[in-house]
Amino acid sequence: MTASSAAIEAVHLVKHFGDTVAVDDVSFAVPQGSVLGMLGPNGAGKTTTVRMMTTLTRPTSGTALVAGHDVAREPDAVRRAMGLTGQAATVDELLTGRENLRLIGSLYGLDRRTVARVGDDLLERFSLSDAANRVVKTYSGGMRRRLDLAVSLVATPPVLFLDEPTTGLDPRSRVELWDVLRELVRDGTTLLLTTQYLEEADQLADTIVVVDKGKLIAQGTPLQLKDQSGRAALVVTVSRAEDLERAAALLRPLVSEVHLDHSGRSLTAPAEGLSEVGRAAQVFADSDIELDDLGLKRPSLDDVFLHLTGHRAEELPDESPEHEAVTA
């Protein structure tokens, strides 16, 4: 991918904090109108990378381009082309939602009429119109997060960086925010999203980069990463436990091996793709064995984590924030 075709590009980014290497030769590119998910545990280097790409800290070496502008040589142009939502909400709790939007609009130099129009549109888009005149300290966590994202969009930036945007949100608020982000992408916004949530990356990202201990250790589409961590599996669940052995006998000519789970009334077999599902469906359609389910199960992103790092996502250590949070 060329720099001209990428809305965001990192080129051999390196960041040192004293003797600590927080980011170690990270490169990737994000096409316009797509979502890159940066996945990794606390301390992996995700936030440091975002801070370098948003001009908040200078790279030790390497560079980054945002909307075609070099973060080191053209920081003002980069800031005009992007929005940033950090891990903690940055809105003023003593102002109303509408006042927060007006404040940011004035800082961007927008005229009052434009700020009022854009502010009303954003309040409606983020389901905050009814709370627009309430002070933010009365907002729920999900409402504050939505307002924080709305504030980052006042100047309609073509590129948006989201650093752990749903951390601390309840499941319902997280899903609502996902819907908003999908809408932004449909409208042409390019997103770089850092997250520890495997489901979030799977739901939103067109491409995922996995970082660990400052290094980029894998990148690809969610499907490509899943395929790297192991083969897919054909899973068959029979309606009656007494049919399990007969079902296994029907499957064995089609696959290399069959694993039986008597407690779950299910059979699992290695599969290359949907072709095995089709052949199995035909075999069972010609038999008197009733099925509750038949399908293809691909490895999960949790399996990817285990394959790449040696531990599952739920086993991630509860570490302190990355070095740049206290050093840069």
C-alpha cells in the first residue's frame, strides 16, 4: 500500500523511555474509510503508538502520516485532520453537553452558527439531545463516553483515533457505541481503534494488528488471523444422545478424525471450509439422525492470542498504564 492510498500510516515507529523500549519498529497502514484494530494487553505499546501518531509525543525514530501529513514535520496539519478520544473522558463535568460542544467548536475557530448546527447534529447522532442542557457530572458513563466521542467530531475530522473507547462501559453501552462507530465508517471516517476486547476488534475492525511488549507480532483481517492459529472445525450436535456413535460413523469417511463429546451430544472434526459442511449436511439429510445444529466453527481471536502470546486474553495481567501515561 502506498502512502497516498492510506489515511493513516506508521513507518518503523520506535519510542524509548530511558532504557525502556515502549514501541519497537511498528509499521502498518490504514486505507481510507476502514477500521484498524490495535489489539494487545496493558503495557503492550498501544497508547504510546497512538500518542506518537497524534503528535502528543515525538517518535524516537521512524515517522507516521495522518491524512498525508507527517506527524513530525506537519503537526498542526495532522491535528486539523484528526480527532482523538483517549482512555479517560476529557469533557468538562461542570458544563452541559451542549456547552462542551460549543467550547470545542470555538477552540477550532468555528463560527457560532456552524457550531450550533454541528452540535445539534452530534447530540442527535449520539442520542444525547434530551440531556443536552444537563451538566455532564449527571451523565452516566456511557453518556459521557458518547459525548467525548461527539466532541472529537466537532470539526468533522476525516481520521479518528480511539484509545480504549469502551473501557469501563457496560455491555449495552458498548454495543451502542459500536453502532455509532459503524455509522461513522459508513460516512467515510477512518478509524484506528486500540482495545483489549477481542469481541470489539472482531466486531469493528477490517484489519487487526496485534502488539505485545512493544512489537507488532501479527497483522491481517480477523479471518486471516483466526486461520493462522489453527484449522476450522466441523461441529455437529445430534438431538438424541443415542445417535452420537452412529453420527460419528457417518462422518468418518468424510474427515480425518472425529472427536466425540457425549455430555454435549456433539461431534467435532477438522475442516478446511464450507465444503465439509455441505457434504456432512447431505449425509445426515439421507439418514434418520436428527440434528440440533451443524456448522463450521473457526478459531476465535482468543485462540489467536493464545497462539501468538502463549496466554489467553482473560489471563492478561492487570498492569499499570503504559509508560507514556506517566512519563511523556
